[in-house]
Amino acid sequence: MASTLTKDHAPHLGNPTPTPDVVSIVEDQGIEAFKDIAFGSVAGITGKIIEHPFDTVKVRLQSQPYPPIYSGPLDCFRQSLLSPEGALRSLYRGVSAPLFGAAIETSSLFFSYRIAQSALQTAMPTLPQQKGEPLPLRALVACGAISGAVTSLLLTPIELVKCKMQYPVSNTPGAAALKQRGPISIIASVFRQHGLVGFWRGQLGTLIRETGGSAAWFGSYEGVLIALRRDSSSSTYASAGNKKAPPPSPLHHQLLAGASAGVAYNFAFFPADTIKARMQTEELSSTSSTAGTSTKKQHTTFWQTGMDLWKQQGLKGLYRGCGITVARSAPSSAVIFAINAELRKWVG
């Protein structure tokens, strides 16, 4: 973008009216930003509807006390299906916050990813993209990491509310009171007890997960597409000496690359997500069974929570719920990338 605004095109100081080139660039960027937000929101909400029951099971497995009350994902599913509140209500409890969060997260990821690419090629004009060629994979991985770091700031408060709503309900009077709490009640409670900063409890875990995970997410997606492109008939496009961006990948390539991205994202930094979920639900785990209120408990840091979990359950505890998370992330991520790409292809 910066390379376009040369001294030949920059507006003169004596004339505040922008040149047509500047106006066109601003309009184009605005349109692209709108596409990122709109298409990313649609893709994220669709993916979240698919994965939320599995995410609920994951959070319950991660945040359960020791000794565990669930023997594994299937047992957690079984207990959720037999819950007195009903199977759908139990598995989709807290879905309002994740739906909103999915729209924010996915649109922010795609928007930040595109902006990071533009910023990177501006800061490093020797990159191939400056000449109309696709960015190298290592640059795309770095852009993915930047995108994840930005998105983590928006995501932590949303996930804090989600985790508190998904926390398993027991038969204690205190838990019965929690059962009636919705997102507004939880938001008010967090603000009343901890102030604005309380919404970013677990931010370090989200930052680690999103930065590394998004690098793996976008990197895996782009890497798999590159590999598939080399092995497909589109390889003739590159063999002809054409270095410009290749044509859009077919739908089945996008689905496969998206599924691979989902697996890479969730597996690589899953322990950080487990620790974050523990930190965000620790008050609920200490709920009094007589008064229905949280007992005063000194908040632990990210590293203290991780060490406590390691001492109690070892590596298995850090990866508790990983299997079901990876299993649900493959179709969800495939749908997200495919919807975003197809909407862009359809709208233009």
C-alpha cells in the first residue's frame, strides 16, 4: 500500500483534496475490511454451531476437579445427554457468548491476517508479494502469529464468560444458583468483584494459544494448499513460468487444508488453553455448597496454575479434552475456511 503512495501520487500540502488514487486505495481497503468482517462472521458462527457441543465437553473435562468426575469425553457426553436440564440445553449452554465470540474471533483473524501481510510487505519491500508474487510460507506464518496476538485481546473476555457458563453443574445448592446465571449476570459479577481488568483473566494463556495456534492455523492452511496445488493440474500454471498469484483452489482442497489447519491449531498449544480454562473457572470450582457464593480464594498466576495441574495430573492433565477438541476442530475449521473463500469468490 505504501509503495503506491509515492511522491508523484501524494497530495500537495497546498491542496488538501485527496488525489483519485488515494481515495481509491482508501475505498478498496474499506471494502476489503467489510468483507473480512462480514464473511469472517458468517464463517465463524457456522463453525461454532457445529463445534459448540464438543467445546462444552472440552471445557468440562479441562475444568473438572481432581479426582475427575468424568472418565473421558464419552462419559462426559453421556452425563450431559442425561442431564436434568435436557441434552440440548446442557450441551449448548453458554452458546450465546461463543456465537458472538466466533464472529469477533474469525473476522478479526482474517482482517488482521490481511493487514499483517500488507504491513509486512511494506516494511520489507524485497518480499516477492511486492512484485505481484505470493508471499513465502514463512512470511504467512508470521502474519498468522500477528493476527492471533491481536485477536487474543478481543477473545479473552468472551471466553471467560463462555467458560463460566459451560462449567459443569453439580447437585449442590451453590451450583443450582449458578445454573440460572446468564451472560449478563456473569459479566456484572466479574465487573463487581474484579473490575474491568477481571475480564482479561487468563490473557496470557489466550495470547500463547492464539499467537502460536494462529501461526499454525494459517501456516497449515497455506502450506497444504501449496502442496495440493503442486500435485494437481494447476501445477501447469506454475510450470508455465507464471509467478503471479495462482487461481482459487477448488472446494475440496479448501476443505482439506482447513481441516488440517484446525488440527494443527488445537494440538500445538492445547496446554495453554487448559490452563486458561482452569484460571477462568477456579472461582466456580470453589463455590460454597451452602450459600451459593464463591469462597474467597487467592488467584493463581498462569505458571502457578500450570505447575499445580502438572503436579496433580501430569502431561495427561494438560492435554485432557485434546482428542475431542481436535476431532471437532477439523470439520469446523474446514467449514470456516471454505465459507470465507467461497463468499469472496461469489461476491468478488
